Amino acid sequence: MKINRAMRLGICATVLMVAATAACGGAEQKSALENARGGTLTIGIKFDQPGLGLRVADGIYRGFDVDVAKYVADKLGVRPERITFKETPSAQRESMIESGQVDFVVATYSINDKRKGRVDFAGPYYVAGQDLLVQAADTDITGPHSLFAGKRVCSVTGSTPALYIERNFPQSRVQTYDSYSLCVEALRTGAVDAVTTDNVILAGYAAQSPGRFKLVNKTFTTEKYGIGLKKGDTELRRTINDAIEAMILDGSWQAAQEKSFAGTGFVVPQPPLVDHY
Ligand code: GLU
């Protein structure tokens, strides 16, 4: 086919438009540190996990993850009222970091190699372990092995606990939802026999409904919570690691847990060692 002048002009115009869109799109997105220098940050948290990340009312958020997020933001020069908290469900954390919808994520986010393929992690700032939440009167479920008997267990899509049960206890009937609060509702109505995720998350739900649920209290994995951030942003990772270390050293880390985990029976553990990889 011969390309005439009009066609050539058309092709050029299209190429220019694509190039211009790409350039404009690229210029729009600022790095997390640039946003912080401008005085604002968008931080991903959970909205429905009592003791960790809970949206209490419009603009009011509470929990250990929220306190860690605020502490880090403060070290980056951002005041708490200039933080926009955005809900980051378990399955969306990597994509929301990659797309720049959030500057970083503080949301009971376990560090693992698969996730490290897409995002980087500062921390760890807390170490939890997978456990089970059951009805207070339940005497059948004493650990993940009890799930062999066709028991129905609920967890969250895209979470490490859901994956662990599906891989290691394939005979159990795993129900996945988008959030743990939906799982706890299913446990309340008897639609499932157990909820599985990190002990510290389950303890928050148990404390909200005294006498109703109990933790099996035998953790069977290690979940190191990190602050997820854009892959390759070494400066941000270093800065956040320094902030986590400062929070541990000046007593704020311990105080935040004492406040957030009050009533759960959780005692403050030895602080984890930050991994400067
Ligand atoms: N820490 C686990 C994870 O990152 C479970 C908690 C959660 O889903 O946020 O998958």
C-alpha cells in the first residue's frame, strides 16, 4: 500500500497525540516524598479493623496502623490533618501503590517475596501470626488441623491467611470476602465456623463483642507487617525505616499499642528489627 501525504499527516498527528498524552500523564504524578514536601500525603489503611485501622466517623480514624501512619507522616513533615486516609482492601494494596492512588500503605500488610516483586516494604514495625476466631462456646476447632473436617472458614481475598489455608488445608471450605468484618458477621450468624487471619486483627474483633467469640490462640505463621511503598523508591523506604526506628526508640511505638490494643489482652512484644535491605 502506498502512503499518501494526507495519510502521513494523519499518522504524525496520532503519534504526537500519544506522545503528548504520555508526557502529560507522566508529569502529573508526584512521588510520595514530593507530595510530603508539598505538605500532604495519601495513606492507605484498613477502615474496618478495630485496634488497627478503623474509620470511626468521617475524618476520624483510630488504631495502631493509623498511629504508625501519623508518626511517619509527621517525620516527613506532614501534619495529621493534611493526611488523606484511603481504604486499601487486602487484594488491592499492590495495585493502589503501583498506580499512585496512595503514597504508602500501613494496613496489616505482611512482607513477603511475592509482594516484593511489585512493591517495596519499610519495616517491619510489628510481628503478628495467623490464628483462628471461633464462637466462644466452640470446643471442636483447636487449630488449623481441625479445619479438615469440612469446616467452613472465612478469610479475605488476596490475603496471606486465605492463601495459607487454601494451600495447606484444601479439604476445608474456604469462603473469601473483601474484608474481615464481613467474615466476622458470617461467624456471628453461623454461616461459617471460623475466621482466620492475624491474631492481632482477630483480637480486635473479639474485644468488640465480649463473650461472643474467642481466639484459638495458637498462631501458625509469622506475619511481619511492613509499610508498602512504590518499588524502587529507596529514599522513601530509608526515610520511613528511620521513622519506625525513632517511633520504637522514643516510646511512641509502645504507647500506641497500649492505647490501641487495650482490652484485647495483648501485651506489647519486643520491637522488631527494621530490615534495611
Ligand atoms: N497480614 C495479612 C496480609 O497481609 C493478613 C491481614 C490483611 O489481609 O490485611 O495478607
